[in-house]
Amino acid sequence: MPQLITTLGPKTEHELGLILPHEHIFVDARSLDTPGHGQAAEAEVVRLMAPELERAAAAGVSALVECTPEGVGRRVDLVAAVSRAAGLPVVVPTGIYREPWVPGWAHAASEGQLRSWMLGELEGFIGGTGVQAGWVKLSAGDDGLTPVETKILRAAARAARSAGAAIGSHTIRGRVVGDQLDILEECGFPVARFICIHAQVEPDFELNLDAARRGAWISYDGIGSGDDEPYLERIKAMIAVGFGGQVILSHDRGWYSPSEPGGGTPKPFTYLCETFLPKLRIAGVSEEDIWLMTASNPFRALARE
């Protein structure tokens, strides 16, 4: 039976409802050599972020997907502490961000070593956290994949294929997404398990459609950070051409930032439920399609057998 692998254990679809597939609880986007990179006191992170998860749950969110990989402050121990304090399941990733945030050890590692590391976190636990990775989160630059990003992608394809896990990539340009899909197919990874993160940022909607035609998930995940109208237009267009079953929706919000005093001011995880979904209904999107894009699709995109 498919299950979502979370900080609070595996969850079946009937245990869940609306899922936010792209959010952050803890991020440090500073350069890796910055003193104190990725460091924060657990109590402070819980104090700031657990109430945000509680508000999300009260608004109707049943699970949240943490999208911070290695390189930008992945702290699964802190994320798990927030999840437990709030009582909200969180899906955490293995994987590595793009250059210049690729750690030195990943530059030095072989493709096989990276594959073993990711597979170990997908099938076992992440460090000493007792938490299993539910999926793989990667990234690629706007100008195309670098050699180390290609190595990481190929390793991820092999690891995720073995574990039956999804891969998502922060990739802004649709043409680079196409390059990633080519590499994944060469590695025998099913494109239907790939999530095109930040698809809304690509100005050419046809490139969204190209990825969808190949079977990938299309993640519109900056909702609440600007004008809603472009999102409404793209969502309705995807539904109109028969790809509503491949669309997932989220905010890309949060988060505790150790670079800011007190972790900064988090952006709530509630905008989708409280503001955007009513706009979808006014725009004529059916309840069936809303449930599909906010509950069924994110579960199917990220669940594992």
C-alpha cells in the first residue's frame, strides 16, 4: 500500500487530506563557509515554527513537505522537533542543492558513493535523527547542469529508482528541466516520479506542457508571494488540456533563518487554504479538481510503496 514517509511515521492516503508539497521549516542560504552555517538552538526553532505548523493544521493542512536539502541548511533533527511539537507530519528529503552550495564532500564523492548515501537515507535513517527520507530534493542552475550537478542527478536517479521514491528539482528554466528528464530517462528513472519545482517561474507555458506531456509533475509553488492571477490562469489552462492530474500546489514559505535575529519572521503556511482556494472556486475550478491538486496529487507524487 502506498505510504507517505513522514517524521511521525508512514501515513496512508486515507489518513491524510490536504498536503503542502513544497515548504520550508529551516533554511540557511548563506555560503557554506559562513560561520554558524546551519546552526540554531532547537528550542528557538520550535518556538518560532511549531505555531506555524499548528496554524496550518487548523486551516486544514494534514501534512507538509520540507524541501531543504544538503547545502542550504538541512537540519532534519530540528525539523523533526518542530513536527513533533506541532503534531503535524512532515516529509523530509535526502539530496543536494546546486552549485555553489554543493558541499566539498559531494564534489569529491563518486556517483556510486552519492547513490549509496541517498539510498541509505531513503531506506534507513538520516544521521542519528531516527527519521527516514521520504524523497530526493535537487536543484540546477539557469544555464544548465554543471558536471557535479549531473553526477548528483544520476546518483539520485539510481537511488530513487531502487527505493521507489520521487525526485524533485528546484529548476527555474524549462529547457533545463528537459535536460534533466533526458538524463533521468537514460538512467532508467520513471519521469512520472519527477516533480518540476517552481514551474510557474518559467515564462513559457509551453515548456510546462512539454514536461507534463512527458509525465512529470508540475509544481506551482510560490502561491501567496505575489499576484495570484498568473497561477489561476495556468492552473485552469492545465486542467483544460487534461493535465489537472499532474498539478500540485504550495507556497514555498516558512522558515527559520539562522542568518536573521531570532530566526526572522516566518510567512504562514495558511494562504493556500484561506485565500487561494476560495479564488479557485470563484474562478470555476471544481471541488473535485481542487481535491485532486491539493490532496490526491501530492500524495501520489510523493508516496512510496
